[in-house]
Amino acid sequence: MEYLLKNGYVVDPANKIDCERKDIAVKDGKIVESVDESKAKVIDVKDMLVMPGGVDLHSHIAGSKVNIGRLFRPEDHYKDYEVKKGVRRSGVGHSVPSIFTTGYRYATLGYTTVFEPATPPLKTVHTHDELNDIPILDKACFPLFGNNWFVMEYIRDGKLEECAAYIAWLMRSVKGYAIKVVDPGGVEAWKWGGTVQDFDQEVPRFGITPREIVRGLVKVNKMLGLPHPIHVHANQLGVPGNYKTTLRTLDAVKDLAAGDRPIIHLTHVQFNAYGGVDYLSLSSGADAVADYVNKNPHVTIDIGQVIFGDTTTMTADGPFEYKLFTLLRGKWANADVEVETGAGVVPITYSRSNYVHAVMWAIGLELALLIEDPWRVFITTDHPNGGPFTEYPRVFSWLMSKEARAKVLKKLPRLARARTNLKDIDREYTFYDLAISTRAATAKILGLSNKGHLGVGADADIAVYNINPKEVNPSKDYKTVRQAFAKAYLTMKDGEIVAKEGEIVSAPVGRTYWVNTKAPQDIEDAVIPEVKRLFEDYYTIRYENYYIPESYLACSAPIQPLEPAG
Amino acid sequence: MKVINAVLCPGCGSLCDDNEVYVEDNKIVKVRTDCAISTSKFLNFNKDRNTTPLIRVDGELKPTTLEAAIERVARILVEAEYPLIYGWSLTSCEAQKKGVELAEEVGGVIDNTTTVCHGPSILGVQDFGEPTCSLGEVRARADLIIYWGCNPSSAHTRHMKRYSSLSKGRFRLPEQRKVVVVDVRKTPTARNANLFIQVKPNQDYELMAALKMMLQNEEIEEQEVAGVPVEQIEELAELMRSCEFGVLFFGLGLTMSEGKERNIDGAITLVRELNRWTKFAIMPMRGHYNVTGANKVFTWQTGYPYAVDFSRGYPRYEPGDTTAVDVLSRGYNDATLVVASDPVANLPKDAVKHLCSKPLAVIDPHISLTAFMADVVIPCAFVGIEEGGTAYRMDGVGMILKKVVEPPEGILPDTQILDLILKRVRELKGGR
């Protein structure tokens, strides 16, 4: 099928195109130079905003903990449901939508690629089961390594090459994409009911510190040439004063950077940018973190914006969820996973009148606005931790309009306004900034060269929004912006129209990316038998059954590492 | 002779994956495992096998073709206003997914056997959550293991050796673990426990309440609670509080005795409370090998773990109303499709009566009691032995089942049969 999208205003930052009137030609799922207008289906998108399909690098959409959230919160779904209609299967929302609905709603927003950022390797069969069922989207998952026994012991013993071989083997075995680190060492401590209080505190019984784990994994990531830097959820998440831990984490790997390529991605930093010493004195630490990021090109972050309202928090950071439970005393799920990691799930309602929540809200936006380079700060809500992804348009409008922010700010507790910097920030995102932060930059940091842009040869993943970027002034017409982004006029995936003005038109199967990584053969040959031997002692399943064959993925898309291993 | 190792056992919720199966001429001749249930399953699954589709004619089940049987099932479902699609615990997630799609297509209600086993556990989880862990965590760390209302010695025979009290973990050896059994009678599991607490039938909730009082240092003025002397309750409370890593496994003794989901509420809140002092986890002892998978699949596809109603075109979940036993015993449904389960053998009388009074279709490898009562029976391959697929262990670890022998000629896996039914249903609906 050939398409020609005519007369739209194209925003394509990767190709330095900023609101230019330009036709986009599509053939066989790719962007092409031109098509034969007599054969192609011509769609007039006159004066509409045309962008690459959205690329979300951090959204909990699939896997064990997501399903726990779904299962134990029927009250989350009752009022938000979708009736079966045409190709659209039925389902439920809201903060933890059922799987088909997840795909449809992302497509409706104009997003076409979404990565699940945390999978316990042992439970990755489950993650792939759900990813397989997500219609339309391209996706991938990040296996968790920050509390893995093998990893901690290899790094402690200085066996980095062996560690790299182990990770390469695991990544291939479970079809993972990047190294995810959550509360390094802290989850292992939590498995005994404890926590790791400091970046330099030893993990009980393992003789290694979070600092050493993070440094070790940055080195391993480089050795393996993985397309994405290590993806880190830092220690002390949610704890007042934790911005210092965040800075120490970033600074701990600074000397490992070479050139301008980022080597660490710090995720949902809003939860890790708190000043103060307790919840009463909580304040924003966003300025300090933003300042550090501005000065240090080895770092990228995403914000993890908070949205006021009801949502479900879920993370591999089990000890954090337990802390949250002791504050809220509502439902609490915990799910430790042998050898590797843990998980916790706690529902929460973020409230405007709650001082702590108000400060959290401001911090997310401050990070996005104070970090100058949109290529290094990405918009997320850490779905569903800060709020459901369906609220992205609201975040866009806040970033694009000081007035929209002011409207919320004035309803916040006075103290929250005083202890944050948001009121003094004048910056407003342009459509160009927005396209970088939600598409071009995320695709780039994930190493997806065919995504996030509309150059010839790119995947024809396209979002068209019914808004005229030349006429609308987002600063004033923030409501128009929000409405336009909430329902794409048209979403195209691999050259096929999937959503049109909120209706799902087709629901093709999306790819699952994974990195076919390999360490030098002689090292793997030495390491794998050792892993196999210990496997029987550590795990309750057999080594053979840990392996997930490529055929298990509905549409497997292996990616080669960036550079030869070694 | 071919030896296939690391084969998953489609027996119980422990889903042991270390079985060695010896195959000769497409026949299992030997199994290496130390579980009698598993051995029996692998060696005898082929006995009393039905290999022909059957249709009831003049009150008798007569052989027919697969096409005719599928046509009949599709018509039953299409003509029904509110069909029930039930079972799902003894088959793969792939089949379960097809089941959900079929229920959605015909606007019926789909339920799995959770409804009569750990349904109350799920309601408890929906009330308070679930502090749990994978079985390997128990093996590596637990120094206190409580079996409450469950009897793994008989029902999950390798559970103790592989995962819990008798297993060798990285940080814990069997002799370093304490074992407590709470039950209404001295079960085989209780005989080997360090402490056996005999609770009066239907008074588990009271006992848990007393334990919580003990933990909170409240005085109990009675001499005994639920038939248990207060000193013994105190001993148990102290064991719980002082352990390093405790786990409470519970079974149908808790879910299906008086109090039902309130018992689970009690157990979960007790474990939550214990986390103030130490690390403590709770886990239901799931029975069928893939009942956990049924809950998982239903949940990610519809948002709800069982008892999902599609009569309004979207998933609804009203336990007590959309649960199979209630649908049947109130006579809500006007047809039933049963897959991988035998409700006639184990549902309450009223429910079975209604089940048999309406058109009934069965997909099963064997002639079950339900199949005897059915209007149409389609034989299928034995999932986990003659067909692969995915299954979830009781702790939520998903694994891939192995196909070790070929099914009898002409016998399809249930996933494929359901797919054919679904296609025919769509054709029939389109023709209207």
C-alpha cells in the first residue's frame, strides 16, 4: 500500500525539519522519497501537525507486576471499559488497562513504539506473553540486573568479562533489550526485610556496594555494545533528600564516559529529586539535578511526571513499595523473585491538596524545563507510577504553557509553591522540543535508527494531529493542544493506518525487539557451564527451561549490538 | 529409545520441570521422578482415551466427524443467548486465550475453576494485596514454613522437597527450618512438623485474629481460641515474630471452610502485620497445573482473573453473580461449553442439574463425567504431553510445556479446535 500525506506541517527534529509544509510519501511500510500519486492513497492533512510516531522508553505495560496491579484493583477498571467493535477487542482501563486496550490507547495518542522497562528474567515468559498480545505497537523489555546474584558476585570479584558473558547469555536467553538496574543492592537487602540506606553501604551477605554495581554494569554495557545505556532506577527512591544519592549515582560513572555518548539513563527522576530531610520539609531538588545534567553529557533522564488523581504504583523496588504501604496502609502486593529481583505494587491517589504530592508534581515539570537540551530529557509519567500514559497530553500542555502551569500552581498548598521553583520558570516547550523529547531523542537513546524520524528509509510510523502549529499559540491555547494530542487525527504504523480520530482501524502485530548480544566465545564457553552448574543450586526451574526460543515472540526483531564485543 | 529431560509435569500447581521422560515408538515407557502423581499421569494419561468426536442422538452419544461436532458446538454457542464457557485449568494459556476470544465473540460468560478453589484467595488479594515471593525465595531463605489448611505431603508431593521445608537453599538447609502445620486433623504433613496446631473446623479466622492480638501484645482472657490453648498460640506468634524469613502456604482448608474470603483477608493481614517485625510472605497452594495461568491470561486480556461476563460487549466481573456456580445454580445460562475440566464431578448438585438440562459441549482428552452428560464431545490432545504451550506455576513463574509424544491420529490440540469453532461461530453470525 502506498500513501501520500499531503500539505501537513512536518516536525521532524532528527532531520532538522521544524514546522515545514511538506508531503510525506509511504510505500511498503517505509518512508520513501516519492510515490506515484495516481496509485497512492492521497490523504489531505492540510495545516495539520505531522510528527514521527511517539516512542516511549519507559512505561510499565506488560509482565508480572503489571498483571498483579490489574488483578488486585478491579475498582480501577469498573468505570472505564471499551466495547468490542470491529477489529477492536473489548477491554478495560484505567491506570492498569487490559492488554489490547493498552495498545489501542497508545495508538490513539499517536505513539507506535513503547518499551517495558522492567522484567524479572525468570518471569520474562510472562512479559513476552503480554507483549505478544499488545496490538499495533513495537516493543521490547529490559531485564533486571541490579540485584542479580551472579552479577553482584562477578563484579565483586572483579570478573567483568565473565559478568559481560553472563549478561550476554541472559539477554539472548530471555530476549531482552537493555540492562535495567533498580535500587542496586537494595532489593536483595529487602529480601531479608532490610534496605540499603546509602550508595556506599554494603549489600548484606554479598560484600558489594550499589556504587560498585552501577559502575560495573556501565562497563559491561560498553563491552557488550548494547544499543541503550544502562537504565537506572536509583537507590533511595521516594526518600526526602534523595537528590544527593541521585547526584552521587551519576557522578560515580562520570569517569567512564568517552565522548558525548550518554552512558547512563536515569529514569523517572522526579521520584529521585527530593530535597529536605523528611516529608515535612520536603522540597524540590530538581534544580541541582538539572544543573548536573546540563553540565554532564554522559547522562540522560526521563521525568516520571505526577498526575493528580488515582493510579497504581508498581516497581521492582520492593522496599520502596513497602515504605509506601506503611504510609498509606491500603493494598500492598510484594513479589520477590529468586536470585534476580523483586517487585511491589501499591495503589495511590495523588492529591492537589497534599503537600508532598504537590511538590512531586512541580519537580517533574521543573526537570523537563530546567534541563536545557531536550535530546537528554524525556517526557514520561513512568506509567502508571506517576499517572497513566493517557495523561501525556496534559503534561505536554503544561510544558508548552506557563499559563497552564500557573492555573494548577495556584490551587496547590502555599508551602508547596514556596518550596519549588516552578513558578519562576518561564520556559515553554515548542512543538519542536516536544517532538524531540517524545520521539526523536527517545528513539536515538534506544538505538532505533528507523524510529523517531521521517527521513527516507525510516519505518512509516507517523502521527498526524489536528492542530495548526503555525496558527495555534500553545502558550495560550493549551486546551487545544491537549485535545489535539489526546486523539491523533491519524496514526500510521509501518505504513498502515491503525487509528483515525480515536477509532481503531486496524490492529497489526507489532515487533518485539531484543539484542542478539554475544561476549567473546572463549569467555562464554567458560562462563556458561559455571552458570549452568550454579543454576541448579540457585533456581527452582531447570536451566533448559529458562531459555525462551525466538519462535515464542509473536514478531521477533533481533538487533545486533553497536560494536563488536570485546 | 528417546530420553527427554527437563519435562514439565502437567499434574499440580508445583509444575515441577525436572522430569525425565523415556519414549519408545511414540509411547512413554518410563518416567524418572519421585512423584507418584506425576508418574501415574505420564504413564496412564492414554488409558480410557476417547478418540472419536461424539454427538448425542436419541439420547445416546454416537460417533461423528470432527466437522459435524464443530458445527454442533458452534451452533449451540451462537443460538444461546447467554452461554457459559467453563474450565481452563488443565490446558495451556494459548487455549485459554482462545476461550476468552470465543466468550467475547458470543457474548457469554467465561469462568475458570478458580471459582471453586482459590476464588476466595483472589477476593482476599483484591481486598488487601498479597505479600508473596517466588518459590526459590522460600528455598533460599525461609527458616519458618507454615502450612495452613493444606497438605502438600499428599496433594503437592514434591513441594516440600523441591521448594519448601525439605529443600536445600543457598542460605538455608532443611534442618535450619521450622515447620508448622495448622489443620483440623493430623495430616501426613503434620506428622513431620515441628509444631502441629489443631484448629477446630471453621474457626481459622478466630485463630488468626488471636495471633494478631498476640503480635500486638494484647491480652487474651480466654483459655483457648478455636480449640487451641492460648499458650500454643503464643508459641506460634513468637515463632512467627522471631523468624528471619517466614512463609505461610495455605490451601482449600482456608478458602473453602466457613468464612471463605474473610479467612484469606485474615491470613493476608496477619502476614502484613508480621512484616513489621520480619520478612514474611504468603502463597496459595494452587491445585491444577495451569489454574494460575488461567487467572493470568484472563487478567491481562480482560482486567479480571475469573468470572468474566461479556454479555454487554465488554468485560464485567461480579463474583457471586458471574461466577460459574452462581450462573448455573440460578439458571442464568442457556448453554455450556466445558474445556479441560469436569464440573459434573465437582460442582454443587443444583449447578450440575442445570448444566445437564441445557445444551452442553465438552472438549477433553478423556470421557469425563461431564462428557457422559454432554450433547457433543470433541476429543483433544493431552496438553503438556502431546501438545506444548505455556503454563504458570503457583508462584507465577511461566514456563513452556513440552510435547513428548504425538497425539493419536486425527486428534487436534484444544487450541486448534477452539479456533475452528471460533471461525465457524463468526461465519454463522455473519450469515444472520
